[in-house]
Amino acid sequence: MTNLTQAERRAQGLAALTTLLGSQEEAETAAEEMQTDFGALGAYLIDWAFGDIWSRTGLAAKERELVVLSQLTTLGQLDQLRSHLGIALRLGLTTTEIGEVFVQLGGYAGFPRALSGMRIARDVFEQQGLSDAPITLEATPKDDAQRRADAREVLGRLNEDQPGGGPETGMGAFTGAAGRWAFGELWARDEALTRRQRSLVVVATLAAQGKSDELRFHLRGALNHGATITELEEVMITTILYVGFPTGVEGFRVLRQVQAGEPAG
């Protein structure tokens, strides 16, 4: 438990902002504008969002940013997404790592949101002088036999220790159409993002959407992919900041159920 003074928390917030924005001068200017323009809300943004949340070390800053990109895209918050794409680049995420977030979101937040996010990313990359940098790597051409084989491998890992099977249970014909693409192509992409990072992106969007049953399955999948409980707790803490307390608290409840080994439903 910390026992910071407000001044210490403000200093911590400015330090976090300096990391995210790239210079102390920019951080101080941004903090002054936040407080001038938004009053108490701006002060809480500096002291709590940056001083308390972004200063936490349970999830690497680059991976917390993957969570934020996922949730802002899911929510359609494109102005905020534009700002965070610049932050993502400053934190060291590559254009293809960022682009792969939108590829993964195509399956979990829908193509319209994913395409909107990718368009904003293209604008930001161009402004940063990265217009020639690849935003995604090409899709690997696969026949249905290869898709099925890859889907079995992906689901074998996601389903490990899952009570009652996976999300495809009882879906009938839908499973073939969706499963061959989602698990045989989307999840089988080993380019740019690891399976663990893909899990963080998916957990983040499902938490933002309040999809508790799917979240439960993918929290277990994230653990199977090497994420830790601490890292998943940090995803939910970040969700509180970017989506709100009710949604973040619901995500925490589902995570605790997964920890306790409770079955779905």
C-alpha cells in the first residue's frame, strides 16, 4: 500500500506523461492544459490516470498500450485513438505490431471498427514519416484443409483446461464458417504479435464490450498462452480507466471466477 502525498502523486503522473509523450516539456505543457481546460477532471487525469495507473509495473507499458488501442478502437473513440497511436510508436511498438491489433480486432470487435482504427493509424504513420512502413504483413493463402489443421492447433491450446469446451460448442454450421477463419487464420498468424499479446488484445476488447462468457473463455486462453494473473488484473485496471468502473469491475469478477476454477454460466 502506498502513502503518497498529492505532490508526490502529481510528480509520478508527470513522470509517466514524460515517458508517454517523449519529453518533460511536452508533459508539463499537456498537464497544464488538462487542468486549465478540464478542471477537476484534468487534475484526476494527471494524478490518477497517469500518476496511479500508468505508473503501475504489473504490465509492461507497451502491452498496456496494446490494451488501450484495443479498447479505444472497440469504443469508436477515434480522437483518443489518434493520440494513443502516437504514444504507441514512442513506446516502441512497430507499425506492424500496431496494425496487427486491428487485424485481431476484425474478429472480435468487427470489421467496421477495425477498418476505422486502421485508417486512423495510416494517417498517424504518414504524419510521423512512416508512410512507407508496412502496417500489416500479408495474409498467408490457405486451403480449407490447412485452415482446419491450424484451427485444431490453436483451439487445442486455447481449450486446454477449459471446463465444458470452447466457444464453438453448440454453434452448428456457424462453427465451420467462423471457426476456420477465426482460429485457422486469425489466431494462427504468428507475425508481429505473439499468441499471448493477441490474448491481451482479445481480453481487452471483450472486457470493453462486457461479453462475460466469451471473456471467461479468453481469460483462460490468455493464461494458457503465458499471461499471468497479475497482467490480467492490470488489463481490468486499465479497463476501469478507459471504459469505466462498472465494466472494469465486471471484468474483475469474471477473472476471479476463472482463478477459482468456476465453470462458465
